[in-house]
Amino acid sequence: GGTKELQMQTDRIPMDLVERIEVLRSPLAGESGGGISGTINIVLKQSAADINAFQFSVHRNGRHDGQQASMTLGRQSERFDWMLSASAIKRVEPKTKSKDEIKYKADGSLDARSGELETELVRIQELGLAPKLVWKLGQGQNLALDGFFSRADEDKAKTKPRYSGGTPSAPAAKFAGAENEQEDKRRDLGRLALQWQQPLAGGELKLRASHSQASERRPKTKWTYDAKNLLTATALEDVSIDEQRQALSASLSRPWARHHQIEAGVSLAHSERDSDKHTINIDPKKGESSKPPGRGDAYALDEQRLAVWLSDRWQLRPAHQLSLGARAESLRTTGRDQLGAERSGRHSLLNPGAHYLWKIRPHWQLRASLAATTKTPKLEDLSPVIESADGSSAKPDKGGNPGLKPERAVGFDLGLEHYLKGDRGVIALNAFHKDIRDLVQRRQVREGGRWIERPFNMSGHSKVYGLELDWNLGLHELGLPSLSVRGNLSRLGSRVTDSASGITTRAKDQLPWAANLGADWRINPAWRTGFNLNVLAARPQTVLNENAESQSRLLDLYAAWQVQPHVFVRLTANNVLNTDKEKLKHSHAANGALSSITRELETGVRSVSLSVETLF
């Protein structure tokens, strides 16, 4: 159910189903090594619980209202457990973004000034259903069937008037035309998984089979107007996406000798994805015409992945543990693009890893990991088709690179953790270093008099490194037992060296630092309040023709009230500071002279929500 960029919207997962969220900095052999910089693993609940819960909330996002309701029912017995979660969401997401562009002539004098003001409003209605059934077969055996189904309808309206001779707020600006859009999107997602677990002496045997499928239909109409506000063109666009995935896996863990725990596993997955996009242009004077498919408009993808892994958790001494393992993967991808050209790719990957744990003292421990990871390129990035835009540095054409190779990395992590006595908190310091070969970076290049943005493998070695400090502390020692503070601070760096040009820069889109600070205050047994402040550093322009972004500060507040033993009320305010996001881009011509300056400003929106939850 992810996008073609393999991005997943995590707000489609009901929180009632989530057991915990893990941050995997360095993968074990039984885990996929596709996340070069780490993996966020959302672990769903493995068993049902005796629970009846209902929650209803209302919220206001800017000037727009929304509602959300969810219910969870569950029962446990000696032979059979079941749980059912359902949710319904209705929300509105507004967005306002302005853009101002100044163009310069070759001699450095002002050429032209233009701007646009984009206003977008998305109305979302979503239904979700998640059943789970667990049969207890005796002697610790469990057979579980769990499912997840969701349907989302999104209506998006967008207006984008353009101006020339000034900015949208400047009196000198003149109306230069507009683009308006109306899009209706429907997404369906379904998944069923069957899992059997058999405890063994000191170990476990696990078998799992799953099937999932998703579809998306996205018709859109776009109207274009000239400087006299007369309709000049209409575009009818229709996008359909269908995907499905089947997976089988088996894993076995058993003790061996006296100090070893062996785990072995195999998994096989088959995925298919079909995407089709048709566009009809209507000219008031010339009539209808079909637009030829562009990059990523229509393609079919078939992927088969086989993985085998073996690991040994070796208890060297009571305080020392060493885990050694390796994961071998075979990936075959067959794709057909919009031109009918079919290409296949095979990748055989071997990712070894070593992980060390030293329990120095009862409340101190040291972790160290050395592991290899690999990230394969997306089909869209391999396409030779060029999607035409303005061909300028501000709006370059976009293309793929059929010769793109997988990214390979070797990462080293070192962490020191201190757990406070009485479960009063933890402080952790982690350092990491990733050495990456064939790092994929998108760059603008000049081809045939036009600017084209393509993905490239950097020919030299690239390094990503950083230092992270995390804490979650109760302030008992300071005489404040009802107050706890949490936060983290990350200092990030990188060196991307292209041996062909000799140029060294930071990795694209990497922030210099990021920080979070939060607190929870239990005023009395019934009342609790707190805040979280997220600060992201400004992102500098590392190379020519690339965006720089301003610093971002997001402040969230909450207050919770336990009205009765089984009734809870919560008030939340998000983006209290109403933070705006600014992007600044300096574009240069082939001779290095400044050709344009583009400034984008996205206006923030405050939101407030009030929820009531009852257990029965």
C-alpha cells in the first residue's frame, strides 16, 4: 500500500493494534537490510486482550473541523482469543504556499520577476477494520489469523494564480494566469496473514503466510487560464494503480552446545504492481488530444525476492554476548515501461553482520554493531524516458538512469546506555558511521540545451556519520517525583565525494542537527499535562541548483483528565507556534553565473483536538 517511492503512510495503522515501535540502527540477520540508515519497525500486537474501548474526538485544523471515532473489542479464553478494531476518520488538511522567482540576465541585471500563490484543500474520509483471531492448540502452539482493511476517499481542490512584475503581496504584481485542479482519490488496502508458532526446548518454530493487495483510483481535472482569466486548456487525467504481494517465511531458533542460540530462516515474496496514467488535453480551439505517456506514467513491475539467513547468539560470558550472522538475498525484477520496453535485473546480495553487547555494570551496558546493508534502485529511477517540464534550472525535465546500481553500505554503531535505579529513566549516547558506495543522488545536468534532473551513482566513497544523545528521566532526585523530561539531540554530518569531478559536498537533504525536548507533569492522580518541542536545523544549499530550507520549530501541548476510573478526556494543540517552512534556491547557468533566485513559503496551520475515551 505504499507509493511508488516505497513510502508508507503510518497514520493508516490503528494505534490500538500497535504493541511497540522499534528503531533498528543496524539490522540482524533475520531483518531486511534495505534501510541503509536504519529501519523503523512497527510491531503489531501478537495476542488479543480482554478489552472494550471506545474513543471519539473532534478537532479543528486551521478553520476546518473534523471527527474521528474508533472502537476496540477483545476477549481471551483458554482455547480462543479474538480482537476487533474499527475506526472512522473525517478530516480536512489545508495548505497555502507562495512562490517568488527573480530571473537575471547573463550580465547580472534583472530580467523578470514572477510569483504564484497556491492554495490547497484536501477532504479525507477513511474507514479501517482490523480483526485478529488466535487459536491456542495446546503445549504453547498458537495459530493466528489477522487482517487489516481500509478505504480512504480524498477530495482535493487546488488553485494556483500566477503573477508577474512583483510578488502576490506587492501592488506592482499583475495577474498572469492561473491553474486550478480538482482531484478525487480512492484507496483500498487489504491484508490477511496466517501464522503458526510452536515452542521448542529453548527455542521456537514459526511459519507465516500472507497476502495483501491495494488499489488506487485518481481522476483529476486541471484548468489553465491566461492573463485575461480566459480558459485556454483543460486536462483530464486518470491514474489507476493495482498491486498485490504474497509472502511465505519460516524460522527456527534452537540452543546449541552450552552458550549458543542458533536461528535460521528462509522467506520468499512475490510482488506485482501495475500503474497506468492517461491524460487527455482539451484545447478550446483545437479540440481533444491524448498526451503521450511520460516518465513513470505507465509501467508494470514484477519482483521476486528470496532470502536466507543464519545467525548465532553466543553468550561468551555472563556479561558479554556476541551475535554473528549473515543474510543472503536474491532479487529478480522485471519491469515494462510506458514505451513497452521490458528490462530485467538480478541482484544477489550477501550482508554479514556482527553485534556485541557488554553489560558493564547492573545499570550500564555497551552496544557495538558492524553490518552491511544494500538498497536496490526503484524502477522509476531506471527508466530512460524523459518527463518534460520547462527545461530550466528552476523547473528541470526529469529522467531516469538505466545504468543505476544498488547502494551498498557498511555501518558501524557504538552505543552506551545508563538505566537509572528504580526504572526512573534511561540516558543513551550513540555514535554511527556509514561508508556508502554507489550512493544515489539526484543531480541537474545540462543536456542538449535543457536542464534535466537524473539519479546518479556517486563514483567515489560517501560517508554519513553522527552522534545522538537520548534521555527519558524522572526527576525524583530533584524532589519532583511527578515530573519527567525526555528528549534527544542528533548532530549529523556527511561527505559525498565524486571522484570524477573531485567535488565533496554534504549528502542531499541531510540536516546538520535535529532536537526534541518534552516533559510530562502528573499534577495529581486525575490530571496530567505536557509538551513536546521539535527543532530541525536549517538545511544549507550543498550544491548548485538545490534548495536550502529554513529552521523549523514545532510545539505540541496536551492536557489529560481521568474523569472516572474508565473515562478519559484529552485536549491536544499541535503546531502552537504556527511555524512556516521556507525554501530558497539559487540557480546558476552553465558558466556559473546566477540565473535565478526562487523563494517558496509554506504557511503553517495550528490544530486543536478534544478526545473522550471510555473503557467498558
